[in-house]
Amino acid sequence: MYLFRSNATETDQKETVNDDKVIIKEGKLKKEGNWVKSWKERYFKLENDSFLSYYNDQSDTEALGRIDLSPLISMSQLSLPEEEKEDESEILFALELPNRIWRFKAKNQVEVHEWFQAIQIAQQYNLNSKEDLDKILSETKPQPEPLTATPLFLNSNFESERNIEGENNAKRTLQSCTLTKWVQWKLNSIQGNERAIVRDLSQLSDGVILLKILLKKLEDRRMKRKSCEISDEENENEEKEKERLGSYSLTPHSMMEKIQNFNFIAWNLREMRPSTFKPLPSIAIQSIVTNGNAKSMLDFLWMFFYVLYVEQQNYQGFRGKEAVFRWFLERAEKGNGGEIHLEDRSFHETFVDGMMLWSVVNSYAEEESSSSTNRNHSLNLGGVLKMGEEKFRVPKLFGVEELMLTPNEENSMFVYLVSLFETFEHK
């Protein structure tokens, strides 16, 4: 997982190159402007002091700017809209710093992996010479080979706004049941001996249960921050955010207190997201609190799940749903003992038969099973759900029969995939 934190500052200023520096990696990239969102090709040099300098041309000695990567928070590969591609193989990636998210385009997947690896080396090692760098490169585990073909399911339409294409009562009911069980699972992990039972979405209409899950997530983030050195300015900004945020109530009595709870949650969800992401969908909070509107509640719960547990994921430079899918591809290949071919399969075709899921879960289990070759889809999927619950404490979020009777219901399966990812990736 590419996550970083330190107490350094970011600079972006002209400076003459220092010949004493060790250049870890250099080459051309396209950089997005800060104010004018246009792309310009620059020549970049990553130095051993974690400064990324960029020039008009390779022969230039005076840098146009230097980016201090020592306070790097994360680096991730992003989806590049077709209209922004100047070349079919072009890849978009981002470096997230406290004051800005820098976006770049590389020529291909291999270049992105090489830059990610170089940045990791700059962050983790104290290099004094070219010989030090050569030794580290010879010992460093190579990045995984890029996919030669992009599986169709990687383009699945999952976003913070719930996908309601072709939705009917059966699909909505299954999604509601799945997310209700997911909330129960999350609640169980943070409760003590007194455990509330979540039976349906109506129990979430005061915001208290979602609030408890959010507060635990925020506390985990604060603990990670405390384990790293942060500046007085950052501490001051955090206190100002708390003042601006307002209050919430774990024992709300009035409608206003319940609305405040949802506003508190929504504000935090917005603050967690990079500014480059699409805005969050607008959901009628008042209809949830006053009328218990089930559809609005389901939309809000999906947004809550997606922002907290999908968008925050990082895996080998990929972020969000792409991180989850890439992880599944890698684990499925390992569990299957070799290469798998999924180029022409949709999300539904990839996961509903249980074959790929079985390969993933089986890669973590102690013993192999002949069920991985079963042509009966329900037996494969049933085996996954059973093993996930018994061995790894990932609950059965839906029944096999329910899923089979609700064709092309992908949201429920996606919630289960993210739950597996979160469980195994943090083992």
C-alpha cells in the first residue's frame, strides 16, 4: 500500500540542479497545471532527497520547479477518461501532498510502476552514491507485470452514487438486506458486550449507528496521524475543522439533532475525498429523518459505504475500486496456480459463478478443495460464503438463492468483494 506521512514541507520553486545529488529516476512526463488545467510535457528528475525537479528539456540545468515528496500522503493510479487520452497506452497517476494533488500522465503502465518504485526508494533509503542505488535496485522486489489486456469487469460502473440501472423491487430489497448486514458487521466490530441488532434500514434513520462507525474510522485515522510527526499548523487546522463542523448527538431526541447527525456524516465524507473526485450525490436527508424514506436511506448508506471503504483503499498504486479489482486479479491467479483469462467477462460473469472468488478465498485457506472446478455456480458461491464466514469471519451478506433469483444485481456482490478485500488485505 502506497501511504506516506512526515513533517516536511512542500515547495515549488526554481532552483539550479545540484550535481552532488543521486538521480534515482528521470524521464518525460506530462504534468497538469495548478490553476490552468492544461497538460505540458516536462523532463523530471527524482533525487535521493525526495525532491522531484522538472525542466523544460533534459539538457536544462535550471529547474522550473521542485516538488518536495517527503510529506507524500499517497500515490495512486487513476482512470483516464477517453477524451483526455492523447495515446491509447497513456496512464494517469496522482501524488497526494498535504496542500495539493499533483497529476501526471505516463506513456504506459510500466513507466508508472517504475516511478512508484523510485519514489518508494527515495522515501525509504538513505542513498549517498550511485552504487547505493544500484545495490538497492538489485535487491528490490520487482513491481508486478502490467496486464497485457484490461479485463472488461475493471470498467464496472461503481461510484459514490448508487447505480440504479435496471433497478426493480427485488434488486432494491437485496441491496437493502446486504447493506444492513454489512452495517451489523461493522457495528459488531466496534461494540462491547452490549450489541445492537440492526434488522432493517429504518433503524438507521437517526444517524446514530452510522455515526458510531464513522467516529471509529475517524479515530483510526487520527491514531495513524499521531504515529507520525505532524506540524503545529496541521494540528491547528484540525481544531478549526472541528469548530466549523458543529455538533452531533449519539442520543438524539429532536428532528434537528438527527439532521445534524447526517450533516456531520456527509461533511466528513466530503472532506475525506480528493478535490479531483466527482462531487458526492445530493440526497434528501430530511426525507430520511422525517419520513424514513427507504430509497433515500439506501442511497445515503451506499454513499457512506463507498466513500469510507472503497475510495480510501490503496493497492500497488491503484486506488478505490481499481485497487479492489487488481487485488482480486492477483489473488485469483495465485489461488488458481497460474494465469487466468477474464478479458471478455463482465463483472457479473466474473464473480457470480463463484470460480474467481473461490480461487481468492482458497489462496488464504489451509487446504485445497475440488469444489473450485465445480460447474454448479451456486455450489461454488455457497462454498465461498461458508468458508468466508467460518474461517475469516466475513459474514454471509446475502444468500446464494437470493442472488441467483435477482439477475445482474451487482451492488450486493460488490459490497461482499470489498469486505473480503478489507479482511484479507489487512491480515
